[in-house]
Amino acid sequence: MAIKYFYIDDDNLSTTKETAKGLSVFSDDLEIEAYQHKKWPEQVDFLIDHQNDFDGLLLDWSLTQKNESGEEADFDIEALAQQLRRLVIHKKKFDKDFPIVLCSANYQFRQVFSKEATSHDLFDAVYEKEEFNENREVVVKELIELAKGYKFLNKNLKSTAPLSSSLNILREEEKSMIDDRLIILLRQIIGDNKPPHEVSRFILEQVIKPNGLLINQHLLAARLGIDILNASNMKKFTDFKNKISKTRYKGIFSNAWERWWMKKILVWWKENFDEPLGKIVGSERVKLLNNKFQMNLIPAKPTELSRSEMFWTICSETNKPLAIEDAIIAKTKVGTVDWLDDEYYSIDTALQKDYKEVNLLEKDRLKKLKNMYAKTREKNESK
């Protein structure tokens, strides 16, 4: 049976239905049913009465237009999401928890919303509507996996089974790779009878999305020295990923957020090569991989202003591979806990940033770099 979302917007119904139709292209897997907003009490009651008919909600951020009955929305989406979460937490009228996803046609809405710190805990994902066309396959996959994850949590958080089996995130053979403090936090969240949306958010925001225990494909490629920003190399990289499938994270939400266990990557490398992964340059890593698996992977190159090929991180803005010595810590410091990595900029990117956008410890270094490259530029222009 397909995953089903109710989509609530203030656009005219024909436009809303077209948007829903575009996201329902894989109708056997995902169905989006379009609605215009109602007045506050009718809107909440409608969702309560039809809770068995949807697996998640897709909501437009700004309800400013009248619906086809000539009614204006007498609430904002944040208030609706808060009310729904409250009813779920207190087990009033809702028998399940479900993902609430936000969307907007506003230009650069993600950047605007990122400043709305009080709203972040209410929504499981945020999209700009242009992504529904440009990145449709990714959006559809994430909507499906969010709903499936909630179904899993709705069922298993009530179980008395141990954490490793109930969450499918801490498999027995993977416990040794996970920071004990993370295990304690997960057990605490579950032991405190937190609702599925709080558990889901913790897993996504503290384990899966940021790089740390798990890494995304850009960081995986960087640490192996592979250039995946080269389009012609992506097919080869996809074939290579199949060869290291045992290192993939296969727990909750993994079908939409493809991640790898870094510790498993290190073990896999040690089993296949004598040279330690972190002690040889990227091009040598790729050479070893190509010789071992008869492939023709293309090695990554340093950014224009980088000096080293000892790749171990990526620029958070461009995803280009970086050596730590060529990386500048961004102000958004992900590594507030030991199992997560910091975010970095390349020197090339950092030179375009304001000082307030880098970590406090990096400001003096960035000033020196800006002065140095400014003088170099002036010298070249004077020739």
C-alpha cells in the first residue's frame, strides 16, 4: 500500500492538485492528496477525523489567500503544527504520531526558515516548492521514508524489546562503534516515553544527517580520494559503493539518507590494504582502489587555494574534498558532541565569508589569509 500524505495549501485547488500530482508520479509508493485550508476548528477536526487516511502532512508555510469558500485562514501553520504535536503528546484524539513537512514557493525559503529557531522542532523536513520538480525523486524518497520511520516508531517504541532491535539503529555488531553517550541518550529518550516525533528528530539530526559516526557520500568519497563532483565519475562511484555495501548504515530512515559507518570503512580498508587510509594522499588511495577492483575511478584534486591532498573532510558549501590543514571551521559547529564532526569551509570559500561566519578560533587565521591573498592579488594586478 502506498504511503499517503495530505497536502494543505492556500493556492487554488487546481494548482494544489497539480503540485500533488507531480509528487504522486510513483503512485504505487507515494500518494499526495490535495486540500485547501479550512478555518481553525474545522481544520483540526478534519485531520483528527481522517487520521487513518494519511501517513503524513505536507503543509504550505504561508496561508494568505482565501479558499474556494471565500474563507481566510485564521491561523498560521506553526500554530497548527504545535496543536497537532500537543494532541499527539497528550494522546488526545490522535492514536498515532506522523511526519509534518513544510514547503514554500518563497525564494530561498530554507535560508529564511533557518532563522526561525522556535519552529525547527515542529517540522520533519523543509522544502522549497521548486525542489518538487528539480529534485523530485529525492523529495519523494524522503517523504516515503519519513512516514515509514514514523510507522516503525509508533509500533516499536511501545515494545519492551531491547534498544538494538526496537530501533534498528544499534545492531548488536555495531554497538562497539557507537559512542556510549549516544547510547545513553537514546535509551533515556525512549525510557522517558518521548513521542515518535522527538525520537525521530533526535535520530535524524544527531546521528544520520550530520557527519560523524555516519558519513554521507561526499565525505566518503573525499576520504577515499575519489572525485564525485565529476559527473562522469558518479556511475563508477555507484558501482564501487556496491562493493562496500557491508559498511552501509541499514537502520531506520536509511532508504532516503544513504550513510556509511566510518569505523566500518576503516576496518574494511585495513582488511584490503597495508597502507593506513589517513596516511596516504587521495590520489594514492584511488590508485589502490583501482588496482584492487579493476576500476577507473578518477582521483579528486585540491581546491585552487589548497595545498594538500591528504583529504579528510569537505567544504560544507561546495562539498569539495579538503585536508584538515586547508580547512577552516565554520561558525555552525556541528561537533558539539563527540560523535559528530565539525563543519568546514575551504580557504577559497572562507575568503568570501564575513568573519562572523567562521568559528571564533579561526577569525585571526582568516584575517591573515585575507590580507595575504589581497596583497597577492594587488601584486598580480600591478604587473
